[in-house]
Amino acid sequence: MSIEERSRLVRGLALAAGFDEVGIAPAGPVGRAAELHAWLAAGRHGEMDYLRRHRELRVDPCKLLPGARSVIVVAQQYRQTRDGRPASGGRAERAGGEMLPGPRGRIARYAWGRDYHRVLRRKLMALADELQAAIGEPIETRVCVDTAPILEREAGASAGVGWIGKNTMLIHPRLGSFFFLGEIVTTLELRPTEAITDHCRSCHRCLDACPTRALDAPYHMDARRCIAYLTIEHRGPVPADLQPLMGDWVYGCDICQDVCPFNAKASPTRESAYELSDRYPLPPRPLLSELREWTPEQHAAQLAGSAMKRATPDMLRRNAAIAAGNAAAR
């Protein structure tokens, strides 16, 4: 089987598995390693020390899998047509019909459904097995989903799955940016996919919309000011000057993606695991008064099977208190 035939096989298997896009990058040092080192040296990663600890692994996939020759990058959309707003607006109904008034928080779309780490990993493992069987020769693979030390957006850009936009997200002209990324690092030699040209051009809506000015320049992010970082990664008290700018976000933030023109025309997800479901008792717009009263036991029960469990009970109570204060100020 030729390199071209193997590459077509990879694409066909990935699309048949339900992924929305697939690309191939050569295994080797990423093109912007110097930018990563400078970003870390400036402290713009905040408390995300894991980025510093494994920096050498992140800039070279070959160090994740000796003998690696290719990186298969897949994308799967998680955008939904529903907006997550409860029908009762600012009120919620408990069992028994009791109506609870009060403001609600907001959760980023990626955490509305099942934990994408589990969903993607299972799909990628199955894809790797199918590829092994179809190739008919011994190959080695390593599946990566977010938590692995690999620069996903750089890999995605190299594989032609999108370009890194001014909001530092990977953007695809058809899919937008509301998609998850997963990778298979492999010893199989494949034909790299052509990269996509940057389509941001003169647009700067994401920079203008960021309330905390975390996007302080095109293609540059100061994570220490990002609402997603503050609500998910930052463990201590949120700086007082940033709290009024966080609005009602209690987990993550979608603002810089919501205003991106490429997301306005993107199709919704085809993966039911990412959709809103009655299986998950926590709605996308949770009542802040209830979040502030959560016990560790309620936290574990409510967020079982959700990516939101990354935030501790103390962090969610802190975020809810900030959102409630902002609601009162309004």
C-alpha cells in the first residue's frame, strides 16, 4: 500500500467513525516552539505549571512515541442549536413544584454533555485498532486527548484542520471553532495534509469582545486574565479588579468564539454524547443559589461523567459567588 493509499485510508476511516474533519501532520518539532517558551517565561500561563513541566514533550511528538513519523489529527464538533437557557428564565423548579427565584450562572458549551475526554479517547482507540487491522503490518500508535503533553492546536494547524486565529483558537472555515481535537501519534508514514491559510484577515471581533482583555494582542493570550482560566484552572481568590468583568460565567467562557463569524454558519454536532440531556441534572444555566450551597457529595453526584469535575467544590462556590455579586450589581 502506497503512502497516498494509506493516507486516503486514514481519512476514510476517521470520517466513517463520526469525526467531522481529519488531517495529517509530520511527526517532529512544532513550528512555534520558541513562542511557547517565551509565553511560559513571561508567566502568562498563570498556575498551569503542567505546561512548563512537560514543555519538551509538547514541542516534539517524537518524544511521546519513539519512531513516530505522523500525527493524525481529528476534530469533532460540539456546538448545539439550543442555547441552554431554561424555559423559566430566572426561576427554577425543584421537586414538588417549589419555585426558586434568583440569578443563574453560565457554563461553556464544551461541558454541557458527557466528558469529551472519555468519548474521544474511546473513538480514537477504536480508530487506531481499525487502522492497524486495515494496514496489515505492525505499527505503533499513541492516542492523545487534551491531557496528553502535546500542543493540539499547533498539531491541528500543521495537519490542515484549521488555522490558529486571533483568539488563539483553532478555526476551520466550515466547522468554526466549537470542536474537540484528538490525535493519534503513529510510526506509520503518511502524506501530510496541506495547511489552511489564516482567514482572520482584518477581523478583530474577538479582541473587542473579551471583557477582561485577556486577548491583549492578535494571536496572544494572557491566560491569567482569561475567564475560562479563572473559573477552571485558578485555584485561589480571583483578583478583585477582574471579578466584575467575569459576568455570570461559572465554568469556562464562550465569548471570543460566540462573536467569531465562522461560528455563525457552523453546523451543530452530530455526536449525541455532547448534547444537552436529562441524564445530567446540572443545566447549562445553573441556579447560583444552589451552586453556592453544594456539598462535596453533591458536587460528585452532579458532575459524574462531566468535564466540569475539574473544578473543585470550593472553586464552583467561589465562581457562583462572583456571578451572584455581578448580578446584584446589575
